[in-house]
Amino acid sequence: MKTVKVNLKERSYKIAVGADLAKLGSAMSALGLGKKIMIVTNPKVGHWYLPPVEQSLKKAGFSVYCTVIPDGERYKSQESANNIYAKCLQYGLDRGGTILALGGGVIGDLAGFAAATFMRGINLVQVPTTLLAQVDSSVGGKVGINLPDGKNMVGAFYQPKLVYADLKTLRTLPSKEFAHGLAEVIKYGIIYDTSLFTYLEKNMGKLKKLDEAVLQKVISRCCAIKAEVVTLDEKEHNLRAILNFGHTIGHALEGITRYQKYKHGEAVALGMVGAVKIAESLELVDSSVGDRLRALLTKAGLPVVIKNIKISWANFLRFMQHDKKVLAGKIRFVLPVRIGQVKIVDTVPLPIIKEIVKSLSK
Ligand code: NAD
Ligand code: GLY
């Protein structure tokens, strides 16, 4: 196991990468939290991992309760949060109580939102079970729910007390879902770490086969990058925005297809390809960056061209302009200057964005 620390003064916490669910109870005992724990999970994840988690927590002396939310992005909603509050009230969780998110990013964001808001905030522990959640969503404290008109529109920055990632949970994750997480992994290489990118180019095959040593190395490096960025800029005033590389076009693609055609990781993959093309057209990078990115995304099983959808530019622009990252009407892009370094650009001319988005379609 490797421990990565997120240093945020009194809100500091550890990310345990390669931990063992059977030892979760003792890891949580060490945090000195209250005795009541509400696990939030979904039927799929619960089927595999609720028994060992409950057993470990009970063995450590905790009183354990559970809210099971149906699987799917559309349940990252106020209604689901209300169900969690109701269960917390029913079982008498007070401010010493803990909500434990057992699942992927949907469960993590939702349970985190409930923890941030129930009684103005109770303890939160993240037990991520998808690659995307282990490298990204469980770390850094962004929690939230969707509104009918927009994803992640209501939320908070609310740090967990612990992130506990058992890499063995990835063995039951469908390979398509694993690939979605790989988009965020590749993102870290481009924005922050040349050697991570090169390592991925050499080891993508082993990573997809869940080679333990490779998984451990890659996931802990991604967590360390995110921890460093969040430590320097927790509330996204400046640096943290680099984590949104690929998300400007990605979010708009998710939006125009009503979150039906692309999962988040696929949309981010296409968004990264688009962002690199914009950087090329502004002469910020040479074409080798785009070539290497597309080759790696393809190896990962991710899309690099948009197929079978007709994009209305007006609609696409509307979604880009409504993104939370838009400030004073300016569409913000994170653009690479080389592999391992990006810059934030608010002044990309609209005709260039339009041309690049068009060029992504086949
Ligand atoms: P997800 O939570 O929907 O999980 C994907 C699928 O895998 C689901 O069907 C789930 O039930 C299943 N699953 C989860 N773990 C499993 C396991 N170990 N074995 C078998 N099946 C398993 O999707 P995701 O990709 O993990 O997360 C996407 C969400 O994360 C989106 O809502 C996105 O907005 C959010 N997100 C948040 C942040 C953040 O910083 N908070 C960052 C990135 C993404
Ligand atoms: N996933 C982007 C962030 O946490 O800031």
C-alpha cells in the first residue's frame, strides 16, 4: 500500500492506494470518528463489496447502516440526497457520524454532497471502486448533484477524512468503465508529468490487464498530482483549473447529447484531442503532441473522433458558455504547450473553436 497525503491544514487527509477492504475498519478506528456509519452504495457495487466492508467495520466496533441508491448518473440527484438524509435521521446520525461512499464517481459525488450538507456537515470517507473515482473524483473535495438542466450544478468543496482505494475492486469493473478512467489518467500525463505519459505509452497493455505493480504506480502518481494541485489551490482560483484539460469541449459534448451518448471519460478524451488541435492551430505546440495523445487514447480504448452525431454549433456554443468554468462570458481552455505542461487561455477565437469542433467529426 502507498499513502499519499493531501495537506490542507486541519482538513488534511490520507489517500490509501492499494489498501485492503478487510482492514477498512481498523483504518477508520484510527481516525477517532463517532461510532455510527452510513454506507452509501448502489446495488451493483453493494453486491460485491458491501459484505466485506460491513464486516470489517462491525468488527472494529462501528454501528453500520446502509442506503442503497439505484445505479446511474440520473440518481446523482436531490431526491437521492433526500433519501440519504432520511436514513441518517432514522438511524440517529449526529455530527460525529460518518457517511461512507462505496462506489464510483456518481456515488462519491452524491454521498459527499449529503455529508457536506446533513447537519451542515458530517464526516465523509471515500471508498472509490472505479478507476475514475480512484484517480480523480474521490480526491480533492468536489462533491455535488445534478439539476435537471445541468450536471454538477449544486455542490460544495468538502474534503473527506480518508480516501481508501482497494485496487482489487477494479477486477469486477467492466473494461469499458476502466477505459473511462484511463482518460483522466492520460490527462494527468499531459497537464503535469511527462514521465507519467511516457510510462503510459510503454505500459498501457499491462495497465489494462490490471498488472498490480503498474496499477499501484499509476494510481498513486495520479493521486499525488491531484493532491499537489489541490493543496496549492483547493477552491479552483487558478492552478486547479488545469485539471479541467479536455473538459471544455468534453462537457459540451456530454450536454448536447443529453448525457446519453458519451460517458464522462469518453467526452474528456475527445475534448483533449480538440484542445490539442486548438493549441496546434494557435502554434502553442507541435503536431507530435496530438499524434502521441491520439495514439495513447486509442491504445486505451477511447474515442479520438466524433462518430454518428450531427453537431449544431449554436447548441454546442450554448453548452460551452453555460459551463461553470465560464468567467465573465469567456470560454476557458486548458491548452498544452508540451507534454507535461499546460496553460490556461481565455481568448481562443470562436471561429477556431468552431473549425476544430467540426474537424473532430467523421
Ligand atoms: P459511475 O460511478 O457511474 O460508475 C460506473 C459504473 O461502474 C456504474 O455502473 C457502477 O455501478 C459500476 N461500478 C463501480 N464500481 C464497480 C466495481 N468495482 N465493479 C463493478 N462495477 C462497478 O461512474 P464513474 O466513471 O466512476 O464516475 C462518473 C461520475 O464522477 C460523474 O458523475 C462525474 O461528474 C463525476 N466526477 C467527479 C469528479 C470530482 O472531482 N468530484 C471528477 C470526475 C468525475
Ligand atoms: N476533476 C476536477 C477537479 O477535481 O478539480
